[in-house]
Amino acid sequence: MAARRVGQKAIDWAAFAERVPPNQKSQFNALKSKADALTSRLMSMPEQPKAIDWAHYKKAVPVAGLVDKFQKQFDEVKVPYPLDTASAKIEQQSKEMDTMSADFKKGSEQRIGQYEKEILKFKTMIPFEEMTVEEQEEYFPQMEERKKKYPWWPHYPVWE
Amino acid sequence: MISRLALRNGSILSAAVLRTATPCVAAAPKLLFHTSQQQLMPKKLPEYGGQLRLGLVPEEWFKFFEKKTGVTGPYVFGGGLIMYLLNKEIYIMGPETVHAFVALTLLVYGIKKFGPGIAAWSDKKIQAQLDQANTDKAETMSVLSNAVEEEKKEQWRLEGRHYLFDARKENVAMQMEIEYQERLNKVNEEVKKRLDYQVELDNMHKRLEQSHMVRWIEQNVVKSITPQQEKDILNKCISNLKTMSVA
């Protein structure tokens, strides 16, 4: 039981806190305070319940055989360990999270690729000093659309 | 003037031809007047115009003459040409000529006077536009690289999700452990309470019996005392007191 008390895994709260996004800090704090409260409660409990001094009671209680009966029954009582209903749910949530995060990672990699392509485009671009109008239109196709929308120079609604 | 510049530089024209004529250059060399080196596309545009002499005549014309006639040749040719045109009345001096002179003078004066200011002003404008464009570019690049950083950080954060689930599992385990401990304690306490009750019951029996006995004995003793006995005792007490007072 003593092995169980410590828990299967010691959680590195500092490393955990580092990874929490800023908008979920309050939830993290709630979780941490809950865990801390549970830990302190567990720590304050005695390792073993106080054993009953049967010999003393055998002397003290006058009714013959009562203490023996009690002791026998007490030894027979098996205290059931509480049923675990939450772990399965947590496991399932973790699985869901795994798939979700895989999706997110794929999307994120895609986005990173896109951003890096754009950065590369800017890095390899001809300096503005040496750019012709055609080249500018090539690099910034949004100008083309604007030209279609506003065919007259300077191609944006000045009157607005 | 532009076309002259292009011819002088050669490169722009050839570049333009290269761009429009997609077949490779080596296959059609006779089509090109200028067989300069192939220029890669980011080519700086000419910023300054060609050189002039007398403020009017292109330098190249003088160069062309100098090979054949020496340094003075072009001047002689120019002067002679004007003389010839005037002499043969091919060009006729009239009031329009005077007008043209005056107009040209005014034009030149105006350009010399206001030109540099306007040039500086437009240069400033261009520089401002360039600066704007460059800052926009830098900003966009920093925004993009920030976005990449953020994405990477978000991924890193997501990697840490096992901390959350570990913590929650740990919490559940701890809660179960606490519950189990509490149950054990409860059983113990209940048994102990019952045993204590038995002990207490016994104690109380004993106490009650004792007190009852004491009371019973007392009553019996009091009952057994007769009036005669009481009188005797009183008299005895008084005599005792008398003897004590004498002594």
C-alpha cells in the first residue's frame, strides 16, 4: 500500500506549468490546487489505521466471548477498494486528444510551410529599388485584383 | 532619347527581346543587333540620362565624328550645316525663330531654376515610398516568423498534454486512496466504539452497584439506631465535653 500512496508517477509541476498556454492558466491553477489539497490530505492520514488493542479489551470487557467474536468478525471484514469510474474516461479523453493533436500538428506543419514559403519569397525578392511595375505585379498579385476592381489610377478608392 | 539610351546600353533591348522571344539566343543570333553577354533578369534600370555637349547635342555624335575628323570636326560640321541651311534658305529666319529662341530661353531658365527643387522633392517622395515598402516588408516578415514561432510553441505545448492526463490520473488515484483509507478508519473506529461501549457499560454497572451498596448500608445503619441508644450517646458526648472543659 505504501508504494501506492506515493503514486505511479511524480508529476513535474514546473515543467507542466511551462507548457500551459496563457489563456488556460486559471484552469491549470485550479487543477494544481486540487492536486495539492489531495496530496496534503493523503499525507496527513496515518499510514495504517490504529490497531485495536484486543488484549486490553479482552481484560476489560466482562461479557465472555464477545471480544473474540468481534475480533473474528473484524478480521473477516474486507474493506472494498473504491471503484474506479473516472480513469477510463480520462483515458478516452487522452485518446481523443491524441487524434486532435495529430490533426492540429498536421495543420500546423502545413501553416509553417506556407509561412516559410512566404518568408522565402520576401527574402529572394528583387529589392524595391530595382523592381519594375510588372515585377511588382508578379510579386503582389493582390494589386492585379485591385486593378480589376478599380481600373483607374491609383487603383484604390480615394473618395472613401 | 529613351531608345537612344536603350541602344547605348543594349542590355535592355536585348533583355526585352529575350523575354518576348522564348527560343534560345544561340539559335537566332542574326536577329539581334547587340550580342552582348546574356543578362540575368534583376537588372538595374539606368538612373541617369546620356551625356550631352552644349546642353543639346549627344556625346556619342561627337565621338562618332572624332574618329574620322578629329576633335574640331563635329563643330565644323555643325556650324557648316547651319550656315548651309541659312545660306540656301532651306531654313528661313522669320519672327517664329525669334519666338522660338525666347521660348527656349525661358524653358531652359525655368528648368535650371526649378528643376533641382522638383527633383529633390520627387526623390524624397520616392524615398518615402521605398521606406514604407521596406518597413512593410520587414514587418510582414517578422509577423510571419513570429507566426512560425507561435506554431512551433503551440506544438511543443501540445506535446506536454501527457502532464495533464498524468496529473488527472494521479488525482483520481489519490482520491481513491483517500476514500479507502477513510473506510478503513471508519471500520476501526466503529469497532472500537462498540468495544468502548461495552467497557463503559461494565464500568457503569460497577459504579452503580457500589453506590447502591453504600446507600443501603448507610440506611440500614441509621435504621438500626434506637432512641435509647441515641440518648446514651448524647449523654456520653455531653459528659465527655464536661470532662474536657474541666481539664
